[in-house]
Amino acid sequence: MQEIPEERDHPEEECGVFGVVAPGHEVARITFFGLHALQHRGQESAGIAVSDGQHVMVQRELGLVSSVFDEPALRSMEGGAAIGHVRYSTTGANKWDNAQPVALPRGDGLVALGHNGNLTNSDALRRKVESLGHELRATTDSELITALLSHEPGSLLDAVCNVMPLLQGAYSIVTLTEHELVAFRDPNGVRPLVIGRLEGGYVVASETCALDQVGAVLDREVNPGEAVRITANGVESRQALRPVQRALCVFEAIYFARPDSILDGQTVWENRRDMGIVLATESPVDADIVVGLPDSGTPAAIGFAQESGIPYSEAVVRNRYVGRSFIQPGQELRQLGVKLKFNPLKSIIEGKRLVVVDDSIVRGTTTRKTVDMLKEAGAAEVHLRISSPPITWPCFYGIDMADRDDLIAANMDVAAIAAHVGADSLAYLSLDGLQRAMGRPASGYCRACFTGEYPIPVPDAAGKERFEAPAGAAPSR
Ligand code: SF4
């Protein structure tokens, strides 16, 4: 019996952050819904910190937003400002101490912080923080940043502007004290961060879909290197660091961001459809139907179908209610062919030549299972078309991308990968094609996992093993 893939062959998501200042409104509830919209960015822990002007309250727990917070929890968190965080972590590092917002004493109160990204100089920062007499509890670089802020006197905005020059790497951060909410972004702008206007206040979020969810209107991005103090009346900006070469993660457009989010003024869904259109012009194939693997492969599949004239069809149904923390079926049920996530539509697939469009291949293992599943369901041919270039380098900026040894495209050419995954043919979108589909020059994006050209220096010692280090060792996201 075929083995049904439970996960897709993607890079793992990162984290999502949200903040709101809206006195007189239910800020914890607004944050809950903002985080709910950002759930795709991290499913392993969720947390909210609220300030009532005198105290900062923090609740965080392992699990999905909807399982961490209930009505009594939200009602107990009254205040005028809040921040929130959803987190993805590597297995083994998924422990409560690493859930965010992180909170540490600062002056007479607390500073809470939520971080999306990854620092590349965390070893040096760790030594600095320890020299300040701080004992680290978590394994995240978010705790290092919070510790640095907790030792800085003055306003939170001043503290952030003093700490930002010490940080290297990717960071989009929200931070909160009793009196201030400050958001800030690294000078390359690797991870997205946007500001929205709300009736009676302002919000800040990783993606615009979270603004839509809470009824906020997009105002602008937090600029690379900028720190903003958000109040009910407006946004006070300081350009803490001179912006350098902008390097927004191109994978946000390919896979991470929600398709209804707007990145760089463009709807992500349309970006993905255009990647499919260009892919069809670059790598056409004779086939009967175009199939998108739900959900992230769908827009590119629609674009491929549109350009090629081959009809689009759903051929795999996905159970949308299976999260990462879902109880796993165990070996016995697996052998019985329990289909948790994907179930093929045999009557659609049988005897057909399929173009199967997906957005990326990381290790190749689940891609092979997907091809097996489609062939066992009766597909006559499976032609894989990938709407991004081959991933050949690891990511050091907050994405849990495998070691180079584990990246199938770093170790095999396209023909060998096709044979390995059992596809009748395989083609990737070219780097030029990706940029054409984006309608933007390559210079504004990080594309390091395709090119090995890292926009922020990566220390020689930086490797995936550092990011999976146990408590007491090098920190990660
Ligand atoms: S290396 Fe790849 S995944 Fe990481 S930030 Fe750059 S484009 Fe994004």
C-alpha cells in the first residue's frame, strides 16, 4: 500500500508578529484575531502580552492560537496596547521557554518581545548578555535581544535604537513595555513588517492579511532599519540604522506569505499565478490536466493552466484541519493507509497525464511519496513543474531549511531528481523567470537559498547545527 505524504516538501515556516495600540478597545482580542490570520507562519506556540499602562501581562503556551487562548483568558487581559507572536520551532526546541513573547524585567516593569527572523551574531551577543550578569533560560536569540533591551535605560524607543546597531541578521520585531509599543526591522528588510490604521488606533503585523482580519487599513511598511513607536494617535519614526541593500526574502512571495497578503504592493496570489505562467512558457509539456498541490501550489497551477491551455483540475483533496500538533496515527494505522492530510481523487486522475505544479522541493522525500500516491491512483504520467528555482543553499535568516547535505538539488541534477522522485519529467522555474514573474529587479530580494549569495554575512561557524542547539548552547530564532 502506498505511503501517504503527511507533510509537503517545503521549507518550514518561521514566525509571525502582531502589535496593536487602541485604548478603549479589546486589544487582546484584536491580537488574537491578528495572530489567527498569521497562524500559517508558526503553529507550535502562541502568546500575547498586554499593557494596561501600569503592568504588562503575558500569556504564552505551546499550541495553536485557538487552543492557547479562550474567552476567559482574553477577557482577563485588559489594556490599551498588546503584542502577539506565533512560532515555528525545530523539533526538540519546541518547549515552553522558547514560546514568545519573551518577557524580562526592565526598570520597575517588564519588557516583552516577539521576533520573526534569525540573528547571525548570536554567539557574540550571548557573551555580551552573559557579561551583563544575565542568566539565559531559553534557546532563542529573541531572549538575547530582550535581555539587551532590559539593560538599556531611557524610553523603549531609545533603547531599541541603541540595541539595533548590535544586531546582525534578520529581524522584524514587536516589543512592549507598560508605556510604549515599538516595532523595528533589520536594515535589509529580510522579513516583512507592515503598519495599518485601525479606528481608534494602529496595528503592526508581519503580513497585511492580519490587518484585513482585524479591519485595519494598510498604511505602509516599516522601512528597513527603521524603529517606530506606535501610539493611538500615530507613528513616531526613527531611522535607527541606515538602510543597506534591501533583501526581502523572495520565499515570502513563493511560499511563506498568505496568498491574500500584499508584499511590495503586489498580491501574493497574483505573484504565484505569474510564476506558473512563466513556468509554462519556460517548460511546456503535453498533458491532459494541470494539478496544483493544495494549497500553496494552487495559484501557480492555475497560472500554468492559463498559459498552456491545459485544463486545471483539483486532483488531491487536503484536510485543512490537520495541524502540526495533531496526534499522529502511529505505525499501525499508517500501514493501513490512513490518509490524514491528502486524498487523491481517483476518478479525476485515472489514465490521465498530469502536470503537477508545486512551489518548492527541499529534501525530495515527500515529493516522491506524492508522485507514488498519484501513480497508484492511476495517473498515466506525472510531470512535475516547480514554481521556484532549485534550493541549493541553506537559510540563515529564520527559515528552517535543511543542511546542504539534505537539500536534494544541492546533491543531484534535475534529471537525477526526476528519477529519484519517480516523475516522468521535472522542471524548475529559472531565476530570471522568477524575477520576471515578480515584476521587480532581483536586487531588492534575498535569493540566497538559490544562489548562495548571502546579503548579510554568515559567519563561518554558522550552520544548522547551531540553530538546533540544546538549551545552554547557541541560540536560534
Ligand atoms: S535564504 Fe532563501 S529562505 Fe532564507 S531569507 Fe533568503 S530567500 Fe528567504
